Amino acid sequence: MPKQKRRTFTAEFKKQMAQLYENGKSRAAIVEEYDLTASALVSITE
């Protein structure tokens, strides 16, 4: 089974995700809404 291509995120997208999290949106809600993996979100918000 071939691996999926690794996604890349723009600096603006990362900033937007971090702001959502800092403003109180849960990680689970962000992951679901933006079709991210939990590990991708962690790397963006930390």
C-alpha cells in the first residue's frame, strides 16, 4: 500500500490554526474541521 504524500502547510495556515487553539477551540474540533491529523496539529501549535 503506497504512503500518502506528506502535506505541507503555509505559514499563514499554521498561524490561523494556532490562533484558533489559543482562542479556546479544542484540538479535536480543529482536527475534524480542517481534516488534519492530531500529530500535524500538535506540530503546528507547539
